[in-house]
Amino acid sequence: MTPLDRSGKAPQNAQDAPPTVRALVLAAARGPDDPMAKAFGLPHKCLLEVGGEPMLRRVVRALKAAPEVRDITIVIDDEAAAMRALGPGMAETVRFLPPAESASASTLAALEAMQRETPATSVLVTTGDHALLDPAMIHEITSATARWPDADLLVGLVRRQLAQRAFPEVKRTWLKFGRDAVTSCNLFLFRPPRALAAARFWRRVERDRKKPWRIARAFGFWPLLRLLLGRATLEQAFGIASRRLNITARPVLLSMPEAAVDIDKPQDLALAERILTRQEK
């Protein structure tokens, strides 16, 4: 199947087509106190239905519909729960990996394993609660490699103005960079082999989160202060991170505000249900 560009047209030639990628879905539980699983009396968050369908199934279905995605790996602590969420026919088309002690450690371990298997293939990382994931979002981030062929890491973001104009009720953590305020979309494209440095740094930051001086030392005091004060623009912030990690990282500002919605609390579920209802009309 030929992938479509954002206008719905096929690329003019093979060089314009986005690269083939592997997909990694982070779906491990947050433990017995996971607020969503607890609120709905479920053994695992991925079983939570959004629009009448378990959200993990929605994520995998979107990935399978994306022409760029060649295979899908799910990191999860309860394979049986994942298979129930996916259902017969879909569960057999993905592979499962056990989680490490944290999201960053799980990502790093999976990326290292995937690089050993297919050294030249990029990996798209998302989460099992990205219930509104859509093939068009996937295409936006994978096709950005044509704009930035040197990028080792692409990070999907949505501007606050776009998200709040579409969904005034959306509650997100907004990161300020100069005049821009953005939020993560839980969409990352790791391009081998150097992007592993970003995953290793994420692991370091998570491990040192109670020792902020180590994080400051890793970035340098003044660059970190500029980031914390919101004085660096989005491009400058990614430039600082790129230099510190010795990679090239680029932000991809997605055009779909739905990309900013994930399911962390009951209000998110209600918002996602309203969005799906509008889309079906």
C-alpha cells in the first residue's frame, strides 16, 4: 500500500515515502495503585474500553493501519491481559516483551534488542493509552525524516493553542519554550544507531530524578537554567539537548490536536469519548 501525504495524495516518488519503521508500545501497568485501573475495577489499564473497544486494541489497530509500520512489539507485564484486549486474530500478529523496572529501562532494553535484530530500522515508540492514535499522526512523524534526514530522534508535540482551540477542556502539562507552549504526544521516532544515546540519557535522568544536581551537571548549569525559565525557544531547547546527547533531535509539531490526548484519569476518558462521538457524526 502506498502511504499518503497530509493532503491525501500519494508521494511523487519512492524518495518522498516515509521510512519503514518498527513499532514499540509501552503498556506496562503502574502497579496496584494505577488510578485508571483502580477507578474502573480492572486488573490492567489496557483493558479499559474507549469508544466500546479496549484502548490497547485501538492503538494496535492504528499501527497496523499505518503503511509505514512493519511489525509491532508490546512491552507489558501481563501478556494474558494484552491478548484479551487485542482479541483473537490481532493478538497473534504482535509480539510481547516483559517490562524492566521503569518505562525508560523498558524502552532502552527493547530498542537495544530491536537494533540487534534489524540494525538499520527506525523504531516508533508510543504508549498503550494513546487511544486516539491515528495513521495520519504516525505518517506526520515518520514523514518528517524527509525534512530532517540527519535527525536521530524525532519527538511529536502539539502546540497548546491548537489543542485548547479544539478541546478547551483538555488538561495537560504544558512545556514553555519562548513563545511556544507544547505538550508531548507520546510519539517518538528513534533512528539507529545514535538515538540509543537519548534512551540511555532518559534512563539516567529517571534514575537521578531525586538527585537534580546530577541532571544539572549533565546539561550544564546555564543551559539548564534557560530551559527551566522557559527562555529557550523550542528550536534552541532541542539544540541544547542535541549537543549534550551528541545526537540530532528535532521537534515535530503535529497538526492533529487529538494527538495530545492520552488516558491518565477519568476526565481524559470522558474527553476521548466525546471526541470519538464527534468524529462518528
